[in-house]
Amino acid sequence: MVLEAPFPPDIRVEKEIRALETQGHAVTLLCAHKENQPTEDCYGKTRIVRFHHQGVRDVVTKKLDVLYHWITSRNRAWEIAMGQFVEKNHVQALHVHDLPLVPTGLKVAREYRIPLVFDMHEIYPVMIRDKIDLRTDTRKRINTKAHSMLFSPRWWDRVEQRSVQQADQIIVVVEESRDRLLRMGISGDKISVVLNAEDIDRFLSLPEQVEVASKYQNNFLIGYVGGVDNANRGLDNLVRAVPLLLQQIPNLHLLVVGDGGLRPAIEKLVLDLNMKNAVTFAGWVPFEEVAAYIKALDVAVIPHIINEHTNHTIPHKLFQYIALGKLVVSSDIVPIRRILQDTNAGIIVSEWSPQGFADAIVQAHALLLSGKHDPEKQVEVLRNNYGFQAVAEPLLKLYEGLEKSQTGK
């Protein structure tokens, strides 16, 4: 496997590693090096090799590297590291996470005559387009203007088109993303849907390392768990709903669990609305503590903006919320709506606005008071339809097919 980011953590990569290891596959991961991490390490049975990119101090060489990347779509430093990684570890299949390193991986895979699996976590060109186009006080342009012009969404569109055509197998996180690839003319035979589903038993068995619920025992606690790093999260909309909610649910409190570059702007919004006493920012917490925060919630909220990007991906937290029996209030995002309807675990916001979220949360409050919410039933449906097998089965089937094609059996 190849991951451009440091590891751990990465929930999706961790799940896939566990799934592959259960069937005896040997996994070695090449990832970015992070300060204070060893160059080589182990994650369970998986060997971790960390690539420490020193960077280029010479301005001319750096500009040539950028030009090389722009022309070829390949990263020169990663190309060298990936080739050495494949040769030294006798890699039989190159599994590359996310679009940026796929062209580089394709070059290396063809050189060593091994298949490449493109693990498409998200629609990368659309994500880039959103980061550039959505400009408010809580949204920032990526990098510099020159960088944005060179590596524009249109450039990423071309990179994605070539990558999905040339990859031997493609993994997507949700059916809607598969349907998009089919419309692009990609054969369904090389597309596998590996959901961001939760390993339910493992998640529920995590020991509670922190006490959260007692702090909010007198509150009707709504919460968001996830990054505070992206305008697509829609947190400003949720925060603006709080004053409206307090008019109908006076003991309501919003708990935000997570961190990121947008947190200062969201905190300022809370102060501007004079809602400091009604909103708490817990910051980043270790994965082992996430369950305790979710368990403390009365209602879990997914306030994401509705756009092409969010309509073709699925957050890990949705499955964690449902697994812990929480009633979910969510934006009307296609895959989330489908899964909430299937599990009967939530309420879809009819209008993406502060008032829309306020109305949906008031509805959730009334549903909980009525006793008609059935958390045990939603967990049962989740286990049957979206459990760890939703990760393991399609992934193992994919690699079984690759193994047969390589051995000719």
C-alpha cells in the first residue's frame, strides 16, 4: 500500500489492513514520514516504511520538479521512493490511496509489471474545486494563486480521467461514486465498493477512557464529531441554528469534537452570536476516546454542505453514530439519506439552513421524548447490511481476482 500522508492514523487504511490480514495477505505500507516517527515500524503484522522527503533547497531544481509534476502528473521524489519500495519488498500489487500519487504509482507498476489498485477516497478534482471556489470568512484558497492555477480543478480532472482508465482496479467508498465512474465509461468489472463501514464489535468493545456524559447530564446534548478543517463540514450553519434551538429547547448544548484550521473562525462565530455558554469545543481526541463522546450525545449531527463532493462519499462517523444507537440529524446528502432510511436511524434536514437544522433537531427531540426511536433495531440493520463485512468481502474478492489473474488459475 502507498499513502501520501503519515500513518497512523487513517481509519480507512487501518480497516483495510485488518481485512487483508485476516485472510493471510502480507501488507507493507509506504507512507509519509512525520516528525518523531521511526523510519520503519509495525502496525500489527503490517510493516510500515516511512518516506522522509527532504525537500529541495535549490530554487531552480524545485521549479523544475514542479514543472515535471505538472507535465507528467508524477511526483519525482515519490517515484524514486516507490520504485525502491516495490523492488526491496517484492511487492505483488500496488495499492495507492487517493488520486495524487496514482499517476506515480502507475509508472512504477508498469515498470515492475504489477497491477495497480486505485483506492479513491473521494472525488479529488471536486474537492479541489470546492476549496478554491467557496470563499467566505471561513474558507481559504489552497496554497498560492500560482499553484492553484497550475494544479487547477481542470488539471485534476484530466489526471483523474487518465488514472481511472489506466488503473487495473478501482475502489470507491460508496455506490454513488461507482455510478459516477460507470457514467465516465469505466467498466464495472474493475470497480469495487468498499464502504467506510465500522468494525462494529471492535468499536463497541473499546474501553471508555474518559467520562463525558456526566458533564452534560442536565443538557439535551447535540454533537458533531469530525474535522473542523473544511467548508464542506457545514459547521457554521449548525452553530447558527443554536440560538434558534434554545428558544424551544432551553437546556440544549452543542458539543464539537474535532480540530482543524477553521476552528478559530467557528469559535469567533460562537462569540459573535453570544453562544459561548451553549457550545463546547472538545478539540481533537484519540480514536479510543471517540465512542465515549458519541455515547454522551442525545443527537448526532452531520451538517455537511450538499454538493457533488459530499454526494459521492460517506463519513466514517455516520456508521459510528448508528453503531452506538444514536439518532442522527443530517443534511440531505444522497448516500447518507439512503443509509439512514435503510437503518431508520435518523432525520434528514428538509432545508439546508440554520432554520432547517433547528426544525430537524426539534423533531429529533420530540421523537426521543416519545420513545419511538429504536436504537437496537438500527444497530441490527447496521450489523447485517453495513458491518465489517462491507469492508472485508469486496476487498478480499478484489485481491482474490488479482491473484487468479497473476497465477493464471
